[in-house]
Amino acid sequence: MTLKNVKNWHKGLSAVYALGVWTMIVSYGYYRYTGRLDDLPSQIEEESPDKTNPKNVFHQTAHTKTIIIYKNDFVPYTTRIYNFVQSFIGGPGSGDS
């Protein structure tokens, strides 16, 4: 590329950048002026499940809040696979008497 081509690319990309910035500024002003920006819903507080229940696991970080609620008859997949394999082998925990 020659120096003239670089200058043309710089001017073109500067114009695209300026167009994008002005579009954002004008959009913000328009929504602020018409009052549509104030109509956005506020953050809704949700009721959290019972924290004293041992089946509920809560994990909260700075950006996320996770609540895991286990069923009363929950069996982990590892236990299910282990019991399935043991049923073929016939070892302890197979359920066969």
C-alpha cells in the first residue's frame, strides 16, 4: 500500500466511526426526549426458595445467582451408572439377593 492509500483508508474508517458515534448519541437523545428510555422495566425482586431446606443449594457470585433445588427422590447419575454396572457384575449394591 502506498501512503496515499493509507490516508484514504484512515479517512474512510474515521467517517464510519464518527457515523456510529453520532448514531448512538442521537438515539440516546431521542429516547431520552420522548420519554421511552424511562419506560424500561426495573429489576424485579424474585422470591427465593426456603434457605433452610437442605435440598436447596445456593451459589452467588458478583455477577450471577444460582439456586439448585434437588427433588426429594433425587439419585445422582454416577450412582445410577454404578448400580447399573453392578447389576451385570453381581457385586455389592446390585440389588439382587
